[in-house]
Amino acid sequence: MVIRLMDAVTDPFFGKLIDKTQSHKKFQFWTVPSGILMTVGYIALIHPPEGLSNDVEILTYMAVCTLLVSTAAGAFNVAVQAWPIQWTTNTLEQSELVSRREQLTLIGIIVASTLSTAANSKIFTTYLLVVTIITSVSILSLPAARNAARFSKAFDWGSLRSMALLMSPLFLSALANATAATLFMFYVTDYLMLSQSHGGQLLAIYFISALVGIWFWQKTMASGNTIKAYMLTISMTVIVFLQGFWLDNTNAELFTLICIGTGLFVGAELLLSSMLLIKNIKYINQEDNSGIILGTWGLLMKLGLALAAGLALPLLSFWGYQPGLTLKHEGLAVIYLATPILLKIISLILLSVHNHQHGHIYEPNQD
């Protein structure tokens, strides 16, 4: 938990450093070294030295490697998040860049999750090395960001009211997704009474649906009103998730449809939330400080993951649920289904208020 918190608070710091980097290829400057460090940390984690003799040494080694991985990943992610807005001023091009980024991220998650279960760790190590080399060469071959030499604009705190009003509902929706993700396997195995392997298949269906959702919504909504499209996806996610209250172990196969539906709309969220942030950054004229703003968003996302794990499981434990032992516990279904639904409804209300005040920001062709 300490490492996760340290990882989270470094994101705005890296964002500020990225913004202040006076290089024609500042994003390459940050992504390539951090990507290499991330790979080194991963390989060190899965190939610990044989000389570790006690629990303290093992925990210390694992903590240092994990901190290296998470810190490098934080710098890499902030740079990649901030890149599209400084790559081009065209909203459609930015949407295409964000769409491809999110799709490739999901593909990477699916592939890495599959390979990480292999008994032979050399396969995963080889995969990491090959991907790192290909990624580094590809990144270094890309052209410099637009206006890469201009970094004199001061960070304007006074213009961030609309950004704060936007990040609040986006955070609540992300927290809802994180809560559902945290409890997913517990719900599948202990409430629906499905096997672990079946749960893995459902996860694969979910991720594939999210991939399709990113592609579909990028093609369908890229030229429309971004905040209205986002509000639609939130509403549809709530409707799909409500169907879960009619499920139990007797009709568990129907949960596949919920995985497909939520995957489609969560994929849309990944795309549209990034576009909402980009449009707001452009509106407050803070493109040169996009790193620290998106670093702050990264901080909120990681806090959401920590909150989901730190609150949902203790609450269920207090309710009497014990993973693997307490089967068909009604509290598990209630927390898994009701918490995301409630958070998304609150998010939708806040988005409606924000749309009423600042909806013009997200109209098409507001470049």
C-alpha cells in the first residue's frame, strides 16, 4: 500500500518535469528510458537472486523492484497521456491517437496476463525484452511534438475550476469501475459459483468487448458532443449492470451478456474521458502544462484503485463474507452491483451540472 501511494503521488511530479523539459523530442526523452527501467524492474521481480535468505531480505528486494516498476510506469504513462494534445491541434486526430493508445494498452494487458501464467518465466522475459526493443525503436522514430520548444507559459491555477468540476465525476465513474474490477472474481466464483477458469474466460470477453467499444465509439462519436456521449455510456452501463440483480448460480451463464455490455461501454469511457480532459485543457489554454494536469488525473485514478481495494473488501469482511468460504453471500452481490451503480448515478448528476455550465467546451470542432 505504501508503494502504491508513493507511486500515485509521483505522477503530478513527473507531469511537471515533462512539461518543463526543453527538448524537441521531450516525450521520447521520457518514455524510452522509463520503459527500459520498467522492463528491468519486471525481469528483476520474476528472477530474484538466489542469495535471499530470509523474509526481510525477500520483502525488501520485492519492494525495491516493485517501486522501480511502478515509478517508471508512472512516468511512462503520464508522458503517453500528455502526448496527443501536444502532437496535433486537430480533435479528430487526437481522438484517433487516444483510441489507438487505449486499444493497444488493452491488447498488452490481455497478452501479458496470458503469458504471465506460463510455467516457464523465460517466455515472459523474452516477451518483455522484445516488446521493449520494438517500442523503443518505434518511439524514437516518431517526429517531435508540436511547438516542442515553447514551454514558457505559467501554470494558471485560476482557470482550473472547470477542470476540477470535470475530474470529480470522472473520478467517481473510474472508482465504480475499480470497485467492480476488485470484486469481479469473488462475485464470479463465490456468488455465481463458476470456476476460476470460467472467470478468466469472462475477463477475456470483457477486455475484447472493451476493445470493440473503443473502436466503435471512436468511429461513431469522434465528431459529436463528447460530454453527451460520455453521459450516454454512463447511463447504459448502469442499465446493463442493473440486470445483475436477477442473476444467481441458476442462471449464471447470463452474466456473459453483462460482461459484453459493460466492456463495450467501459471501452467508450476510456476513450471519451481522455477526450473530455483534452478538450478542457485546450479550453483553459494549458496545453503546455498538460503533463501536470494529466499527472494529477493519474494520481486520482490510482487513488481510486486503492480506495476500491481498501474499502470494498473490509466492508464485505465486516458483513461476514470470507473469500472462498462464504458462498452465495448476499452482501457480495449487493456491494459488487450496487456500489458501481450508485457511484455512476452520482457521476451522471455531476456531469449534468458540469454540462449545463460548461457544455460548450465539448461541442464538435471546438479547436
